[in-house]
Amino acid sequence: MTNNLGFALNGAWQVLLAGLLLGAGLPVLFALGIRSLAWGAGEASVDATGVTPGKRRPVGTALGYVLFAVVVAGVLLGLTFIVATGFGNKLSFEHIYPTIVPK
């Protein structure tokens, strides 16, 4: 009985970790990308003469685009997994890049 409980808790931990990484991880990366773009644009100031743009930070803009690229790659990988399993294949990570192989 105690072995079954241990197996169940181990499986529950793995499902929780996968859910956090895949379920909440991509929206968090997207939000960080938006935040990085805002930081990269700088803070504008408004006075009587008009709007003065803030000092731009290219590192923030580049980081935002990198985070967006990771999110797009994650979405495309998920779609590839769904389509591959729908056609009776599987997604293999034997090489550096994912490949679709027959089951």
C-alpha cells in the first residue's frame, strides 16, 4: 500500500511540474517579453512642451524578441506534436532537433 502511495505522489509531482512548465510557462514568458519591450522603449515624460521620449534600451528590446521567439517555438512544437499523433506518428527528440517518426 505504501508503495502505491509513493508511486501516485511521484506521478502527481511529475504532472504538476509539466503543467506548470507547459501550461503556465509560456504565458509567463510572453508577459516577460511584453515587460522587456516596455523596459527597452524607455520611460517617456510629459510636460507643458509635449512628450519627450525616454532613453531606449536595446538590450530590453532584444530580450523581448528572444522571449517571443521561445514562445512561438513552444507553440509550434505543441502543434507539431498534436498533428504528428493525429497521423499516427510520434515526435522524437533523439537528435538535437525534433523529428516526426512512425510509432
